[in-house]
Amino acid sequence: MAAYQQTVKLANKSIILNTIREQEPISRAALAQTLGLTKATVSSLVEELINEQYCYQTGLGKSSGGRRPLMLQFNEKAGYSLSCDIGVNYILTVLTDLRGSVIHEISRSFDTNDFTRTVMEIKVMLDECLAKAEDTAFGLVGIGFGVPGLVDKNGTILTTPNLDWTQSNVKEIFEDQYGVPVVVTNEANAGAYGEKTFGSARHTSSFVYVSAGIGIGAGIVLDDRLMMGAGGLSGEIGHTTIKDEGRSCRCGSKGCWEMYASEMALLRSFPENGHDLENLLSKAETDAAVRNAFEEIGYYLGVGLTNIIHTFNPEKIVIGNRLAKAERFIAEAMYKSVKERTLPQLYNQTDISFSRSYYYAAPYGLTAFNIETFLQKQFLPPAATGSTPS
């Protein structure tokens, strides 16, 4: 009986805290009414949550006839999260509080093809971020990694088509290094969750996030759920064929979408430019050949988006990652291509936009994963965690 009562208590604390996070600022009376719990139960558990530094009292709220109530807010300063988006030609690390607000970030151009060198560089960047963190009640609650490749539901990296990684045991390496839970997922899935949690798709129940960088991936949210597929490998939309017997792709197939509509497709047209997208963006202002290349990318991007619309009938498509920086040069050709190919009934139901977060969507999604994983574990019964919850 005691174990059952403890389980119920922890479940109620978790529900109360999540409600505070979602509806803050909120009073104790409003919590009791919203959750169907007694005022005594809410007051008791809220006091515990305050003492444990999960939330705090803020100013007075509006009165509904009696005394003005004290309002409650989630304590975003109780800990912090680290997120790392690993691109083919860059690494982005972000330190946030428990509400996802950025404390410090580092972005570096880096050839991530060598796994060992990449791990060493990531550790340097993570440590630089950690040096900016202040002492908190819970400290570092987790690290998240977004990877350009196939990642299963256990965080195991199965393959990275655009990188020559073989032993890519990211999860184990960094759990050993930092002693905190590590989340590893496909960067497009992380990007979709970032847009759903903190970005332009917060109020959208069905949308597709298209990550257009060196390759192309997609994170798919249907009915407010991130769709991972049977093995966690959904969203490899960049390897759908748009040209039979077209350009050879590193995946082994031919005519893949990302061979025509990605940053890689753009850069291969100007080999002398190296991996400098920003330089091409600057040249496009005055160079007709560069501008035409961007427009061709937009055209083929539209071809693939049409397939997404016909397959998923989403309310929204959000285009993110580095190629979103080229919106002004690719948007017109992209929208024209979509409109010419899409069934009108579907076209009229889909809003297509570029992410305002550019390539920050993935770190934001990883931050959300870290925070949710941490809070879920804090309120598991002792038998499930092996120890007394904090």
C-alpha cells in the first residue's frame, strides 16, 4: 500500500509540474480545478516542488472575489541542457536553461567526416559551453545530439550516408564522459520537435519539417505526434527518387532528391567555392550564374515538396537548416514548382514556410528531449529508477 501511495504521489507531482510549465503563471486553486485534485493535495505537493526547486512563487494574480492568489512558475534556472547539432560541414553546440532559453552557443565550420576528430572537437565545444553555466540545483540534466544519418530508437547510429563514420558510438562515449543521460537522434526529427516545441509549428497538429543542408531529411508530425517509424528510421525523404537513372547518390541509388535540391547540389556546381554557402549567397546578389543555380535548387525542392504534400496532406511544411538562409533566392522557383504539380485540393490546404530558426531548430528539439527526459525520470517510483527520486 505504501509503495502504491508513493507512486500516486509522484505521478501527481509530475502532473502538477507539467501543468505549471504549460500554463504558467498559475495559482494553486487553478491547478486543483484544472486537475481535479483537492486543494490540500495540490498545496502539499506544490510546497514540495518549491522546496525541491522545480518551481517558485511569483507575484499576485487577479482576484476572482477573494484575496489575490500567489502565482506559480516553473524554475527554468534549476538546471541546464546541452545540445549539439552535427552537420556534414559544421558543428553547433547550444547551452540552454530548462525553458530552452539560450545561455551560450558555439558554431564552427568543421569537416565531420573523421569520427574521432569530430568527437574531440565536440568535447572542446561542450566544455566551452559548460564553462558559461552557473551553479544550479540539478546542474547538467542531459546532452542531445542531432546526427545526419539513420538513428534507431535506442540512439544507435546505423549509417551516415554523407559521412564515412564506422564506429559511431556517440551515446556511450558522452555518457561516460559526462555522466548524464545522452539523447541521440536524427537531426531532422530533432528539428521537427524543435519547431513543434519552440518554433513556428507550436499550434500545428500535422506538419513536416524539411531539413535542407548538405543532405535532405524530414521530421514528420501527425496528430501532434512525432512519427518515428517501426525502427525509428522514418523521414529519409532525401533518398526518394525524383529522376530515374539520375545522379549517383552516396546511398547507392540514383536520382535521389538530395542530389538536386540540397546544399550539396548547389556547392557541386561551384567546386572552386569549397563549402562556403555564405560566399555563394553573397555572389548571388550580382552573379547571374549563381542566382540561376539557386533557382534550380528551388525548382527541385518544389518537386520533392509536392511528393510530401501528396503523401501526408500536412497543414504546414517548414523548411529549415542551412539552405533556409537562401530563401530569397529559391522561394519563388520553389513555390511555382509546387503549385504547378500539386493537386489543387491539397495545395490549398498546405502552408509552406521557411524556418525563422534556420539551423537552430534541431538544437531546440534536442533541448526539449533533454528536459522532458530529465523531468520524466525525476518522478518515476524508486523501483523504476533504482534510487530515490530527487
